[in-house]
Amino acid sequence: MTPELVIFDCDGVLVDSEALSVSALLGMIERAGGAVSEDDAYEHFLGKSMKSVREILGRDFGLEISDQHLTAMRVDLMRKFREELKPIAGVKEVLPKLGLPCCVASSGTLERIRYALDVTGLLSLLEPHLFSATMVKSGKPAPDLFLHAAASMRAHPRDCLVIEDSPAGIAAARAAGMRVLAFTGGSHASNPALKARLASTEPDSIFADMLQLPDVIAGLGARVKAS
């Protein structure tokens, strides 16, 4: 039962960007006159599109985020990416070894996805199969983005395997009828509360070493055959 398509989230799965993204987000919130703790930011915003983040900040935190705030945050984030962003350890080695069609489905804009992959040396391994939440009506945890990626890659949802690092992403994969692995190897994933939330979503498997991905996929196939 080898998957026909492996769908990677970008932030926290391919590039070690979640801590940088949260730092930029908290800076924007502060400039907008609000205050959100780092733990709350991970709980409420991890894996979600900026459209969803903006809606949550307005609805749950009473904070209005202007277009100017968003622009300043994006400039700050791109600077952080340029100066500090690294690929997830092992991902450059493992992608060519999978021997399976792969694509990226991320809550970020296409510009941000391409930039993150470019500065980390991963773009040539994954382009042009890049899909952004801006391409669909609803971002994660809705299934729209993963279903769009599968349709574009001509794969049936039941034959897709998603690699995610956030509860919202895992929920989106489940809603799309796809198998999903939770990756906990990013620098942000040492947060105990996040690990507990990931476990509670009951992914097909949880792993922390990207070099183990081929074995994890093989293990999923073995479990399906045994059942």
C-alpha cells in the first residue's frame, strides 16, 4: 500500500521556520497594540493561513490587523528567512530517495513557499508542484488545499500521504480522506503542549527524524497488509 503521492507541508516539515514565523507574528501583534504569548500563538495559529490568523485575532483577541501590519510582518519574516532559515535536517537527502511523486501544500503564500525553499536549497527538488492556501476557498483545517493538490497531481485522496507538523494540518488531511504522519523534528516541536496536541489528533504515525521517512512509509504499508 505504497502511497501514490506524498504531500509535504512546508513550514516545520521541509524548512525549520515555525519559530521564525511565530517571532514575526508576535512582533506584528505587538505593533498592532496586542499581546499574545508564544504558547498561545502556537496553540491558535500554527499551520493556519494568514487569512485565518487575521480572522482569529479579530474574533478571539479583539485585535484589528491592517494591511500595513501584514506588509511589515512579511518584510520582517523574509529578512529572518534570508538570514536564519535552514532546511529540516535530512530532508535534502531523503527527498531523492523516496522514489514517489511529491508536492508541497502550505498555508503560506506561493511567494513565501518559493522563497523559503529557494534559500534552503530545496526548490529544485520540489518545483513546480507547489500549492498554497491562497489557491483555495478555505485553508487548513479545511481539506480544500490537500484535495486541490491531489487533484492537480492526479492522485486519489485515499492514495495520498500527508506529512504535517500541526494539529490543523492533520485535521485537514483527515478531512480530505488521506493518511497523515505527524513530524516532530522541527526546532519548535520540543514544546510539550504541542506534542500532546499532535498525539491527540491520532495521526497514522509520529516521527522526529526525516531520514526515517522511507522506513515509516514502509511500516504503514506493512500494517495495512497485516490488517
